[in-house]
Amino acid sequence: MIRVEMLSTGDEVLHGQIVDTNAAWLADVLFQQGLPMTSRSTVGDAMDSLVETLLARSHEADVLIVNGGLGPTSDDLSAQAAAKACGVELKMQQEWLENMEAWFASRGRIMAPSNRKQAEIPANAEMLDNPVGTACGFALQLNRCWMFFTPGVPSEFKTMVEQQIIPRLKSKFELPEPPLCLRLTTFGRGESDLAAELEPLALPEGVVMGYRSSMPIIEIKLTGPASQRIAMEQVWQQVRLQLAECTIFEGTEGFPALLARELKDRDLQLAISEQFTAGLLNWQLASAEVPLSAAEVLPQQAETLEDQVTRTASVAARQQTPLALSVGALDEGEVAIALHTPEATWGQRVKFTHGRHNQETRQKVVAMMAMNMLRRWLHGSEVSTGHGWIDILETVKR
């Protein structure tokens, strides 16, 4: 098996001041290519530590993807560390320098002298193009390891991986067939509850059932070799049946994206009125390009469930749209959610059963509950349903 590793650089990553989203993205991309990441490490902005780590990994890894440290400031040390580890000098890439100068000039700016270092790479390295930023990447061989050095900016990093690194890996290595990974995402049940139901299932050899909890959802993954596809699909059918009531989508499309597709397929628009969720519901749906006719955020004001149902129907009438979702105020741990459709208007008042979750988490849960009401109506299911540690106190349909 090809040993592929990632090295994230920077004090801000090492000390948890930023979330390393690049690592999660890269692990998924490599997995889809049949190159599951073997290990990942992080090192700060210290020359000795960088050089020591590069040398150590060069004797263990077949491929090392180094992320970060290619900027113009004094703490961007990746190119210098790579040159030192290889025992070579840095070499100016005149073509890239001119490219950077043109990039700044096209924006009416003069390039700062500090940017020149972004065109310097180790003398034994191959330059990697960066069409969306000023830092070129580079690749080199150190001992047994093929190393790729990439910028930390996510858009630049992803472009370089997809356009420069993956094609080179495919040309150098005979990649295995990617593993098969079947996924579905659930809402409303706890991880231990789901595991207790699924653990008795007999899994084919080499197949693993996994759980990824990201409040308020839990993703179920069945992963195994492609040679076990038929057996895995048989198990997956059982998983689907057992979790049908709490499944909100399959695959990696995402819940808001699923709603966007289904509403567009039916040529339906949605209006939103929010209090407790304070615009979160609108942001999630608008980001996925859900067809919205209007969205309003109102101050929190307690009202009865009947009043909210009436208000939700009036929002739909005012916006002349067939669908409307509303989230009411949080009052003593209780919140009401309503959905208006051409058939009827549904409402449910729910209560958080314990106080260990903060307001942000509660807002995410309530936004998910609202979207789930819409999904269930679109799929012809009962609109109101249980949600684990949230009690349904009252429901209305009219």
C-alpha cells in the first residue's frame, strides 16, 4: 500500500487558533482516489522543527503533502526548510516572479519586496502552478519520499491538489480501486442508540461500520473494499430499512442542497420567518440556493402555537408562495416551528429536555427540525416526529 501522509504547518494550526479544514478535505479526496491518508501531523513555524520533520517523514512516507508556509512573511518557512533538508539552495523562478508582478499590476497595485520569496523554491524542485494565488507550489524527491508543498489558503490548496498533485500521483503510481463508502445522515437519534441497533448486523470481511457525530446530525458510513460491493449493498439495505424514520439524506449532497433540488424539481418557492434561529435557517438554505421568495428575521416575542400557525400561513399569503417555514421565540426552553403547504399548515411546540447544550447548538437543532418538517412533507411522511432528547409538547394541523 502506498503510504500517503500530510503535514500541516503553522503556529495557528498547531495551537488550534484556526480549524484545519484542508486536512479533512484532503483525506476525503485521497480516499476517493484509492489513496487513504496513512497519517497526518502538524508542526509550528520553527525552522529546526520543520527540517527535522521533513527528514523524518522522508524515510517513512511514499508521498508527503505539506500544507502552508508559502506566504510572503517571515514566518513562512516551508521553501527554506525544504531546501535545507535537501542540502540545496533556493532558486528564483523568474517566470513566476513576472507572473506575480503582472498579477499585482492588473489590480493597480505594486508588489511588495517581501512577495519575491514566493517565487523561490529549492533548486532540485519542480514548480507547481497556482492559477488562483501568488504562491507557487513545488514538488521534490527527498530520500524515498515524493513531497508536494502547497499554500495554506483553501481555494489555492484545493486547486493545486486537483490540478497538479492528483494527476502526478496517477502517472507515478498504479492506484488501487477506491474503497466503497456508503453514507447516510440521520437526525433525531443518539449515536449510542443507533449503534445498538446496527451493531448486530453481520458485516462482510474487511467492511467497517462507522459513525460521525456532528451536532445535530449523525452520519453512518459503511466502508469496505470494492470487491465486497454486492455483500455491502445487501447490508446497506438493512441499514436503510432500520433507519428509515430518522434518515434525512443519503450520500454527500447535504441536507439544504437536497431540499434545493427537490423544490426546484417541483417548481416550488419557500418563504421563511425566524425568531430564535436569528437568520441561521435562511443562511443555510440560501447558501444551498434553495428557491426563496422572502426571508425575515423578527425580534423574539412569545406567542401561542395557534398564533404562530396563523402567522406562518399569512407569510405564505403575503409572499404569494405555496410554502412557508417559521421558527418562533425560545421561551423557558420551548420553541414552536410551523410549516405552511398548499394542503395544510402544521405546527409543533417542542421543549429541550436538558440544559447541557449552548444556544448555538440549540439554534442548529431547531433549524434542522424546521428543514426536516419540510423534507417529510415533500416525501409524503408525517410532518411532526420525535427528536430524541427533544420533547414534542403540542402539535397543530389546520
